[in-house]
Amino acid sequence: MRCYFRLLCVFLLILFLFAGGCIKNPVTGRKELVLIPKGQEIALGVNSAPEFEKEFGGKVDNAQLQRYVGAVGGKLAAVSDREMPYEYALLSSNIPNAFAVPGGKIYVTVGLFRQMSNERQLAAVLAHETVHIAAGHSVQGLQREMGAGVFAELVGAIIGGEGAESAAALAKYGAALKNLDYSREDESESDEYGLKYMDRAGYNPWGMVELLELLQSLSNARPGLFGDLFASHPLTSKRVSRVREIIARDYSRYSAQSGDPRAQRFEQMRALLKSVSKE
Ligand SMILES: [Zn+2]
């Protein structure tokens, strides 16, 4: 009985959304069909985040480092086009990675943090992930991948369900999120609007080029070093050259050569990280 009721709810939700028309994407202005309301997206993130954190070694146990990542991310959150309870954290995994969980939780790993050399590179990766949330890429991607109805039902089970039912739904959802391939358009958008968020937050957008080139050289030097980062964020030279073109067109007042004024602060944090973590 309960099962039919849920299906009926999903059906009505879909009907309502189709009837009500599409929602305007706050980042791109494009009209899109969004099946998961914001409140549910946030609840989904709160429910599933602990599992993801655990998988990537848990949060680094150092308040100063977490505050730092939170402060850099917070500047980007403050200028994003969609109000969400954004949270930024550093995870202990040594595999270079960064990802966003629907609802606004954004993570960067120690493995990636350690490879960067200034704050604008960190801002670049966090800006890219912030756009994935602001533009709803992860939710849209899951809707696409799992089928909209199935996804909506799973969300219902995770948020409304109890015990085994909820855990099973969460596992299914987690597996889908891990295999989630953002579309090439999503990646382009995250790069492009990521530059915009960096500019709005006072960061030199050249940090994005530095980051992408760093990742590319690391990947060339040690293929297989990276985990899911390259599965969900394919890195191509075309992507780097496109970012360069956008900067030349829209952010020509910035110079690639000018140093990052916050590089020293980043260096202090990297030294702190080295003192508290194992290689
Ligand atoms: Zn991405």
C-alpha cells in the first residue's frame, strides 16, 4: 500500500512539474525540468554526505585547515547564483580529487590540496564544484542517469524511509553518484561560470588555467594517479584552451604573470597540512 502511495506521489509530482512548466536555471537562465525540490536536495546531501566522507578518509582533523578551506569556499558561495547551505571541507584521501554532493557539500582531498601552489588554484577547483551545485548539474545528471521517476522515488525512500529501506536506497543512490558522468556541457559551464565566480570573489581567473595544467601534467606523469576526478571531470587540452579563450575575452584585465597575493597564506596552510598528515 505504502509502495503504491509513493509511486502515486512521484507520478503527481512529475505531473505537477510538467503542468507547472520548467524552472529557470539560476546560473545559465535556461529553462529546465527539475524534479527534486531544493529542500529535498539538501536533505539528500545531509543523508548521504557521511558515507562519502568516510570513503575518502574522513575530514582532516584540524580546525585551522578546515576553516581555511571553508573561508576560500565561502567567498565563492557568497557570490554564487543559487542560495544553498554550501559547506567546504578537506578530506584525508591521498588520491587527488574534488567533488560536490547534491545540496551543497563540496570536498577537496589532501592529495589534490598538496599538489597546488597558491590559493587561486584552490579557489578554481572550489568554484568549479560550486557551479555544479548552483546550476544543479549533479541532480540533473542523476535524473538523467537513473531515470527521473526512479530517482525521485529513491529520494523519497532516502528522506522519508526508515532503516533498511532507506539504507538500500542510499546505497543505490551512492553508486549512481559515484559513476555520475557530468555531461561535456556541464563541465564547460562549470569552467566558464567558475571563472565568473572567481572574478566576483576577487580571485585571478588564471588560477583555473594553472589548476587544469597542473592536473594535466600530473596525469601525464603518473597515469592512473587520479581517482574519480577524471572520470567525472574529463580533462582535455581543448578544455584548457577554451578557458584561456574565455579569460582573454572576458577577463583581459587579469594577467597570468601577476603573482597570487594569497600564495603565502596558502603555503602556510600546506606546511600545516604536511605537519599534521601522513604522506
Ligand atoms: Zn566538473
